[in-house]
Amino acid sequence: MAWYHEIGSSLASLIRRRHRDAELDEEMRFHLEMETRRRVDTGMTERDARRLARRDFGGVERHKDDTRDERGTSGFFDAWSDVRFALRSLSHRPGLTSAATLTLAIGIGATSAVFGVVKHVLLKPLPYTQPDRVVAVWSAWKGFDRTWLSYDEWEGWKARVSAFSDIGIYTDGAASIDGDSPERVRSASVQANVLPILGVAPERGRNFSADEDRPGGARVAILSHELWDRRFGADPSVVGRQIQIQGNATTVVGVMPAEFRMPLDYAAGERTDVWFPLATDAANEGAVPGPAFPKGGSSHGFYGVARLAPSATAASANTQLRGIVAELEQFGYMAKVGFHAFAIPMDEQITGRVKPVLLIVFGAVVLVLLIACANVAGLLLVRGETRRRELAVRVALGAGDKRLARLLITESAVLATFGAAAGIALAAITVRLLRANAPAGLPRLSETSVDWSVLAFALAVAGFTALITGILPLIHARRLAPAGELREGGRGATSGRARLRWRQTLVAAEIALAVVLVAGAGLMVRTVRNLLSIDPGFRADGVLTMRVSTPSLWYADSIRVVSFWNDVQRRVSALPGVKHAAAVRLLPLATEMGDWGLRIDGYTPPPNQGAPGDWQVVTPGYFETMGLTLREGRAFTAGDDMGAPLAMIVNRAFEQQYFAGRRAIGRRVQIGGRDTTRWYTVVGVVDDVHHNALVGAVKPQFYATLAQFAVAPGSTRRSMSLVVQTDGDPKALIAPVRGAVHAADPRLAVSEVRTMRDIVDAAIGGQRFAMQTLGMFGVVALLLSAIGIFGIVSQVVASRFHEFGIRAALGATPNDLMAIGLRSGLRQAMTGLGVGVVAALLLTRVLRTLLQGVTPSDPLTFVAVVAVTGCVAVLASLAPAIRAARIDPNTALRVD
């Protein structure tokens, strides 16, 4: 019979079970009656004939089982019978059932929640066509492991790297959607081929045309689905209509799909809402049209994205890039800085940074699941003590290994099902907590939910736990000797000691796993503490920030831009509670800063090296607002305007690298190093500020005022961050400061409103997230281990109740009895501690990339872990040990 016919027959039999049973009873009666009649016809009395007929026929129930086997329904009936028996049995022990269900719920729920995060962040394909064929392309040189492309490099790679079927460049930024309620949104300027390279087309309208993607092309834009829905009510007619963006009438040509994200959006934690044509202009970019590479390079400010050609890989693309760069070195292209270029798969680009954190967290939650399984297996072993007679009777009546296995596994499966149901609810709560507390830079976390894949995973984990927790009771059930068990009245002391040894082993394993988790949490706690102890070089508390941009349509020249910021600074400084206010080009730890080539009077770079410096543009008052320490000279003043001599302030790293042994004040510096640019004079030296990251060496950095930077090198910074210092809660100033900006110009929108403390916290978000999750799982592991120790000591005390009574009668003091109880728990604790410390020394090495200022084998952390775990073991053993000390010898001996 085909398997599907067999299943169908079995299901039909189950549905018509009563009818089939009635038919079976009738059939059995018919055969007995016929046999009885045949014997009566031979002259027997009806009574003797019926008795002999029953004797020769055999057991009616056995014949029924044989018939059901032939019908293929006995397995279903037995399974259903086992489930009902397990339910009845567990309902008689609500304490054990609740404890096991809660324990499994914690393990299954936590595992399922973290699986949901891992699945959405690491395993779910990116919303691009063939995302494995898309790569990010980067430049790099000394001091910059990953930085932007120049226009020349884009043209060069496009013409010479055959591993790319196409390559495009884009930039990110922000734009103001004008109207009654101006709104500042994230934007991107893309070449017309960028969206096709990603393999995504607008769901409404079209992509940019080649004519639009050129200097002087039409003002057009593509909107995100979310912006289209939020601001325009999902009106289809918005495509083809003109809207006001940055003060310009802009035609909407398309709307992107709802699930689409630019590659940069995942790291930023914000979606791009508007796309513009990049309309690159080689001449304005300082580049040479065509695939040429000027020796000094040119401005690097474009993100690169490419689609691999058929049969090409990221590795083959990198091989070609290395070969081309080797050729360029012979012609001197950026030879002074050790230039190279590389491509990385887009999924690695987006998730590579968080992958170690998530895999570590997933590993931790698997350890919690194993601890939960060990705890439940221990509980079931204890329960097995009370079922010895029942199991012995089953074995005596012919129940084989298969039947016992089905009975015990069914019981653990019922418990696992309860645990899975509660665990799924717990997973939904945990996912919400993770989404609310995870670092902002964790990509795609907002997409995480408890979907069908997570439910399937939870059921699979439940099946695993049912198998694991049912195996040990099964092993012990197979060792039962029915005659001995029934003769001894179910005491089975030898088997009980065997069960106890298994439980002791399980508890020792739990403690060992807990030590690994607690050690990991301890290392991350020390790491976060070390990070928080680093002086970033600026004031993190009491500073409010927000981003404001001055469009060229309304602020045609730098004079108007500077005037606007002077006005805003004056208005904000006058607000109650504001101590200082200023503006800065890039906030520390919020955005990566690039460098600018310099010419420094009196400094000759070593061969094949230049004199780069990270550049910062500020308004007077910035150092006071951000709390930067002025080491020498003076800070900027209102007098450092366009008409004044150019003044520059440098950091200590700048001074040490370019003026080592000499005084920096009074030295001259040219930005860009061209003969046509004007000289700045260094007027001050400030302490170093950690800008790109909280750890790592600080690079040479210089500061210029907004007004004078427009003079040399002649760049007007239109987008700046307003920084406001207060002694109170900075968030309380959001509305007043926003009002002051709008009072200066109601057409401008503000964005990226946050405090410097938020920015610093986000900079260590990965380590903090790992610390919080490992800490939470470590506490759970310790709690479960404590429950296991408590159970072990309680079982020991119960099994030695009579012995303790005799000891007490012979003169043992309560302290002696309590010591015996404590030793029974601490023995497993010490074993688990020893194994756990060795395992932790090996496993915590995976945390190496996340640690800061502490080694994976940090002695202080391990001493603390042993102390904490030991204290937990003592506390868990204390209550049952005290109970042992209070045993009344009269009661113990009378019970015997």
C-alpha cells in the first residue's frame, strides 16, 4: 500500500473510530458465538462450550490489537492514548509541569527570538535582484582602510575592470521638502545606472534618464514609498507633478518599492526618502574626463556599487583591481599614500560588522537552551523515581523498549509543546525588546518579527528538547528489573543512586555552561566600562544637536550663509538655559571625516608621503560649547570673519606630527597645497577629539571658521549641525531651539535631532548590546543552575532522610547535617566551575574582536565569575541543607 493510501486509511479509521470499534466488538462476539455453537452441537453444555471457546480463542483484546495492526491504526491509537496519559499524569503534578514548562519556555523563546533576528539580519536576502552579484567598491590608503571613490577611479574601473558588468557612483545627504510643514529627509544622488545595478526599478513611474543625469539636466526626483504615502497620501498623480524641494520646483518621476533600501540606509538606521540624479561634472570634481588617473588623485567623495559580470566573483574583481593599481603605481598615481582599491560583496558590506555580535549572541542563547534541557531532564529523572512501580508493571506485562520509549518521549514532547507555546509568546516579547534596545546601527532589525519561519524553528527546537529531555528517563526505564522493583516495594535504592549521579552530572554541566556565559558577560562589562572611561575629547552630557541646511536657492553666497548662522547662534544663545551655542560641519562619532592635503610651512614630508589633515569647519564658540580644551593660543572669535587674516586651530596630533619639537602657534598652513590658495596662521592648539571612532589613534586635525573656509579653499558649507550646551536636560531645549531656527528662517527644516550622549552611546552600541544580551542570558543561566543545585540537594536530603535521622540520634549536630547537605551541592558546583573555567578560556576567544582594554582570559573577570557562581551554588544549597539540619530523629526512625 502506498504511504499516502496508508495514511489516508489511518486517518479515516481515526475519524470513524467508534464505528470501527463497534464493528470489531461485533466481529469478536460473532466468532465466539460460532465456536460456542459448534461445541454445543457436539453435546457440551452451553456454559462449558463458552468457557472452552474463550480459552481456545485467546485474549479478545489481543485479537483486537492484531486487527488494528492489520488496519494500520494501532500506532495512531497508541500515540493518542499516550498523549492523553501524559496529560493526565502531568496534571497530577502541577508544580513539576509548571517548572518544566517555564524552563523550556525560556530556552525555546530566547532561542527563537534570537533566531528571528539572525534570520532577518544575516540570512534574509537583500531586496535587490541577485544580491550576491552586487558588490561595494572602495578606495583605501594609509590611515583610511575604507574610503570613497574619485570620479577618475569610477571611470577607470568602469573602463578596465571586466569583472564588473557595470559600476555606478552615488552620494548621500539630506533634502528639505518644502511646504507648510517643511521636512528634512535623507536623500541620495545617484547615477542613472545605480538602481539597475541594484536590480530595482521604481514601482511607479520610471528611473532617471541619461539626459536628466548630466550637468544642467532637468530637476527630477524619485520618492520612497514611505514618503509618498506619508506626505502625499499615496496619491498616484504625484508622479509627473512638480513639488518643492530645497526651494526648487522638482518633477517627481517615480516612487520606489516599499521594501527598497539603499546600501547605506542599513548602517545609518534611516531610510532614504528622495533620490536625485547625480549629474556628475568631471571638471567641477577636479577630475579629468575619460579613464585617466592624475598623479595626485582628485576629490574622493563617491560611494561605488557594481554588478559582477557573469562568471565573475568579488575575488576575481579584486585580482583585476590589484593588477590595475600596480600599473598605476608605476605612473605615480597617489603613490605617496599607498593607494589601493577593493570590492566586497554587498551582504558582507551591510552585515559584516554586526555578524560577529549576532553569532556570539546566538551561541549564548543556545547555551541557555542546553541548560534548560538539562534542568528539565533532571526534573524528569526525579519524577522517574515516583514511577518505578508503574514502569516495572508495564515491563512485566510485556512492554518493550519501543513502547517505553514512546511513552516517555511522548511525555517530554507534551512538556516541550507547552514550553514551545509559552516560548513563542516569550519570543514575541523578546523581539520587541531587542528592537527597542538594539544599537541603531544594527541593520534590518526593524524587519524582525515572529513569522512562520520563527514558528517552525520554535517547533523544531521543541522537538529537539523533547528528544533530549526524554532520553535519560528512557535509559533508566530500560534498566528496570521488574521482579526486584515489585519485590522491594518500589524503593530501588541502587537505581535511585544512578539517577542521582545523572542529575549531579547534569547540574555540573549546567554550571559549566553558566560559567561560560557569565565569563562572556563579565568581559563585555569590562569592555563597555573601558570604552566609557575613554575621554572622547569633547563634552558628551548636556549638549543638544540638530542638522540644518541652507539651500543655494535662498542663500546664494557664503555671506548669506554666514549671516544666517550668526543670526541663529545669537537667537539660540539668548534662550533661557542655554550656556553656549555654535555650529559644526560634522559631529564627532556621528560621521566619518576625511582628510585634506596640506602644505605646511617649514615641514617637508618624507618621501612618498604627503601632509594630510582631517578638516573641521566651525563657528566661533564651538570649543566652548563642546568643551574642547584649548592647550595653547586662543579660540576663534567673531573677529575671525571673511575679511580678517586666516586663522587655524590644530589638534595636538597635528602639532606632534608636523611641528614636533617646535611651537605650532604662528606657523602657516595652506589647505589644498596650491600656490593660488591663501595661507592660514595657526592661532591655537586644542586637545585631540576622537572623531571617527572612540578607539584608535587620533589623526592630525585642523579647524577653520565657516566664514574663512569660504575664502580658502573657497568652499561654502551649506549643511551644518547646530550644537547647544545647557546645564539642564538638553532634550528640554528641542522645541525652543527649533523655534529659534524657524524664527531665523521659517522655510528651513531641522533634522537629526539628538544629544551628544545619544551619539556616544550609539558609538559603543555593538559592545553594549553584546554586554546586555550576554548579561541577561548569564543571569538566566545562573538562575537555572541554582534551581538545579537546589533540586539536587533536596533530593539528596530526601533520599538520606532515614540516615540523617540515625546520625542525629547518634549525636550528629545540626551543623554536621547541614554540612553534609551543603557538600552534596557544592561538589557538583566545584566540578562545574572547573570544567566551565577551562571551557570559558577556550570559548571567550570568539569575543576578541569586541573586547577593548581586556583580554579573553582576563584574570580579574574569571576570579569574579568563580566567586559569583560559587555564591549562587552556596545560596541554592542552603535551604535544603538547613532542612536536613532540622530533621527530627524520632520522626525519621518512626517513618522507617
